[in-house]
Amino acid sequence: MAMRCIAALVFAMLFTAGCHADRAVDDGDIGPGVAAATLTVTAEPAQVYAMVPGSVVSKRRAEIASRLSGYVRSVDVQAGDRVAAGQPLLAIDSSDVTGQLQQAQAVFDEAQTNYQRAVNLYSKGVASKVQMDAATRQYATAKASLQMAQAAVGYADVRAPYAGVIVDKLVDVGDLATPGKPLLVLEDEHALEVQSYVPDELYAVLRVGEQIPFSTETSAYTGKLQSKVEAADAQTHTHLIRIAIPAGAGLMSGRYVRVSIPTGEQALVRIPESALTERAGILGVFVVDADGRAQFRLVRAGGKANGSVEIQSGLAAGERIVLAPGGQVDNGTRIAAASGNAA
């Protein structure tokens, strides 16, 4: 019985000593901590932009239509094809106009014969001036009708008005073509611009001739503001703006872009991208507190450029952050070698 009491007393003493030893390590900051470079955050004046959607649009766009009525006999192109100026695109069945041409030719031949006879008789004083004028009018009318019929036959073959890309095919063989009905859509791929619609408050700050940034998912560009339309859309109350695309951009018509409208300047916090890290799927940074310990802080990141990222909220100027925390820094980690200042 006495031996069991002594053993219990010794165990209790060892347990208590172990607890005190652990607490001493935690509270006493034994050891140099984790060596990590830090940065003191500053806020600098920067241009602020409002983002609006835009599209790449061709300035030369033609809806190809036939000038005569008839069934489509052949279609020689597909959407996506590049065509040269004057290249055949499609053909309309010209049976009707061919018959009209033959009839017009017969009428013209008769009118021409009558006119020549009238000229001979009038020169001999046999035909009156009234007869001569009537023959002249009939001849002129027949000639005009023949020229119209000849042109109509030429309209059966539809050709490209200029070089470009077929962006839409609206007709198939056997469809009925009528004057003015679009059959194909042709765009000049070398005459592109960005078009966007902006609200009143952004329209007011824009100036024709200024450089406007815009971007795709993978690339950023800057183009000159070519024009802005003062009249607003009646439904959306937005204004159309047109931005030139720099040469060699390699963009195609229909591409979606994000247009950045400059709205002024404000102090922005920017930090190196390497300072951003994720913990449990949450994006943040490690802020070094007054005791030199790292504390994870949730932040909202904005645009990225040249290896740095804008911090829209969660971080203030004057705070110190760990530049590249990696996996060695966690909440409560003591940062041993802090150095560096904000750029």
C-alpha cells in the first residue's frame, strides 16, 4: 500500500514537471524562430479603372445580297473562308432573266431597225418629224430595257466586293433569293476596332484621342479612343465608344475583351504576388505583429501586373508582411530575420 502511494506521488511530480517544461518552451520563445524576408507595406497613388465589357468588331462589314429574284444554284464558300476581291461567292438560277434578256434583245432589234428606217425616210423628207420622234423614243426605251436585262444576267453571279472573311452563311442551295435579303456576311479582318457601351458617368470622363487599355483572357493591349457617340441607347442608357486596335494584335472579330476606363487616382496598396498564400482555400497574407509573430490575414486581391498584385481590402499601409511564407510559416510562427521596405 505504501509502495503504491510512493509510485503515484513520483508519477504526479514527473507529469507536473513535464507540463511546466512544455509551457516554458511555448511562452519563452526559445530558439531563433523562422528566418523569412518581410516587407513594410506602403500605399502609392495609382490610376483607378472601371471595367466594362467590349467586343472586337470589323469596321467593314457587308451583308451580301442578290439584286434579282431566283433560286440559289450554288454556294461556293463556307463560314470562316477567306476570299479575295471579286471572287465568286454564289450563283442564282438565271433562267427567268435569260428569257427576259432574249425578249429584250428581240424588242431592241426591231426598234433599232425601225429607227434606222425612220432616219432614212426623214432625211429624204418622206417621214414626218412626229414619226421620227416616235421611232427615237422607242429605240431609246428598247435600248435601256436591253441594258437592264444584260445587267440582271450579270447579277446571277454574286462576287465579293472586297477581300475578307465570310463570317456567316445564311443560305443553302435551293433557297429562294430576293433583292435585299442577306445571303452571306463578309468582314474585312484588317479593319478591326473595339466597341464598348459605357454609362453616362464613364462617358463624361473620356476624351477622344486618349489611350484606353483593354485585355483578353491572356493578353493586354492599349488603343486610341477613336470616337464616342453622344446619343445614348434608349433602353440601356449607355454610349457607344470605339477604340483602335494596335497593329499586329492578332485579334479576330467577335472576340470578347475587358475595357479599362480611367476614372482618376487614389492611393492603392500593392504587394508582390509571392506574399499571397492560401490556407484552407482562403487567400491571404501573413502579417507580422508587434511581437514578431506571423498572423494569417484574409485579403481581397485585385489586378496583377509585373509580379505585383493590388490589395483592395484587408491590408493597410505601415503593416509588415512575410514576402514568401511557403509552408514553414503558420499562425503564431515567430519571424526571426525581418528586413526590407515597401517599394
